[in-house]
Amino acid sequence: MLLVGAGLAVLLLQALVAAYFTGWTAMGVQASGTRLARMEASEYWQDGHFVDVLPRVDPAFFAAARAWMSGGSPHSVPAATPPVVHRVAADFAEPPAGGLRITWLGHSTLLVEIDGRRVLIDPVWGKRASPFNWLGPERFFPPPLDFDDLPPLDAVVISHDHYDHLDFPTIRRLAASDVPFIVPLGVGAHLEHWGVPAGRITELEWWQEQTIGDLRLVATPARHFSGRSVLMRDRDCTLWAGWALLGPRHRIYYSGDTAMFPGFTDIGERLGPFDVTMIESGAYNAMWADVHLGPEQAVQAHTMVRGGLMIPVHWGLFDLALHSWTEPIERVLVAARQQGVAVATPLPGGSVVPGAVPMPAHWWPSTPWQTAAEAPVVSSHLSTVPAAP
């Protein structure tokens, strides 16, 4: 019996090791050589990692573990597959008449058509936000646009290296094309490891920019963190960023993942006003309010950057927090009404064309959710940020 037990233990250990290494490649690699030297020369690099725009208050481990083990909201996952707009290549054959069209493909994946250019932001076609194909948050619905129906792209833009924004299977497929990647400092190490040629990768730090024809892509500061290894040994070893896309006729802003910080005002003054903003609005909690905005601060960030129309993103595809899956959009709409902000709520796969935007459509089911008063989310160190209503 002892031998049988020992044999089973060995087999179990082997299975666990094999399972871990199935995600090894997807975890990426850390920067080295000239790439690392450039990172170390950045003013945002200190003591072996990038530093945030403000100090972070991280959640207490055991408190966070207890919260996750409690299961959070019973409505964190849809009871049925959410409705989507199924798109095909022909839908993008003609450019938008007004020069700007933004298609939300779920979570933070956005196909932006701006002034004759097409930019794909944080593309995720993979099944899970995880290094593993058998474990981790699973998407609520298939991609509204089949990967093979993607129109020709001028650039792929990445905000940071977390799995719900930098998706290994998607990058591997994009590597086979000739599209250039524009990413924050250090993220290029992952891309090269996965087969993207170095010549197609541009890495920027905050306030640096790259041009694609007459379109400027500016990396903007954000309050977040980075890292892909399971044990987070690479925490903050690549930079994170938001992005401003500035064309001859239109300006749009994508927040990436971020908490509240005074720099939104600076972004608006330097690069705004923006026709449209795409602001991270989900996956929040009071315990990690220093890395995510939450709905009320998302609307506040929109006003600080001088946004026109707001598209809430980073919600509705993965179960990444403890709130109801519909709570982010419900609370955004409440805050937006209070602050007089126009919000577009496209179905996944839906396109937003400024100037032709209908009133917010309540396409998601009515499920219980907590209000801002019941579950407030307020980032720390905000003495210079005007209080939200």
C-alpha cells in the first residue's frame, strides 16, 4: 500500500508539473540586454522595477483570500450567454463616413477606426484570462468577430502585460501577420519570445509617442501594476500605460487599467479634449482600489481628461472580481447621470459612431447589484483630486 500511495503521489506531482509547464511559454520572459538597459534608464524605474504614479495600498493577503473564498456575488457570472452582435469582415470593408468608429469586442478589446487608420487595442481572442487553457477566468461569450475576419490593421496597441490584456494565443496568431506592435517598455520581451520580430515592436514610456502616418499614438501615465508569472516574481518589471490616439480630425483616449490619480487632468490638458474615451470600469473592489477605478471614479476620470462620449470597458467578459457582472455598467450609468456625462453602451461586437449614438441601451439582464453607497471604491492618496459628486 505504501508503494501504491507513493506511486500515486509521484503521478500527481508529475501531472501538476506538466500542467504548470503548459502555461510556461504564455507567462513570457523578463527583459534583458539592451531592452533592460533602456528600461533601467527610465525615470520611472527604481530598484529593479517600475514605480507607480502614486503609492499603492495593496490588500491584506488573508483578508483578500477570505473574500475570494466566500465567492462574492452569486451573480458574478451570467446565468445565460449574453447577447452579442456577430460581425464579419464585410462590416469593416468601408471606412466610417465621419472618420471615427469604435467597435467593442468585449472587456478591453477594441477595434478603432480613426481618420483612415485601424488600430486594435488589447486584443483577446483566447478562451481564458490565464496562462493555462484549462484553468482561470473563462470568457462569457465567444469573440463577436472571428479572428480570421479581422480587417487589415495599421497597429496593435497593448496597455500592459496582464492576461486579460496581453493574450498569448492571440499574439501568436498576430505574429504571423506584418502588423506593428506599440507597447509600454519591457512588454516587447514577451512579444519577441512569442515570435513577433523585433523590428515590428515599438516600446514607449509615458508621454512618448509613435506615429502611424498622420496618427499619433501617445503612451499616457496610469496607476496600476504588471506581471505574468504565477508567483509574481516579475511584478512591475514591465511598464503599464493608457493611450491617446490623435488623428488629424479626431482624438480618443483609452485608460488601460488604472486607479484614480491627479494625472488625468494633465492628460486632458496636454492631449485633450477627446471625442471619445474608453475607460476601465469593472473588476474593482475597495481592497484593490489603488489599481482599478471603479465605476464612479471611471466617470470622474472621463471628465478630468475632458472626454466627450464615454464607452465603459473592462467589464462583461471575465469574472475578475467579487461584484455582480452587470454592476459596473449599472453604476457607471448612475454616476454619469449625476455628472451629465454621455455614455455609449454597445452590445459586445457593437460599434459606436459619435454623433449617431442612441440613448444607452439596457441590453444586459436586471440582476442584483450593490450601489456606490453600499460598496464604495475610492483610491488612496487623492488630496489633489477633486472629489466626485
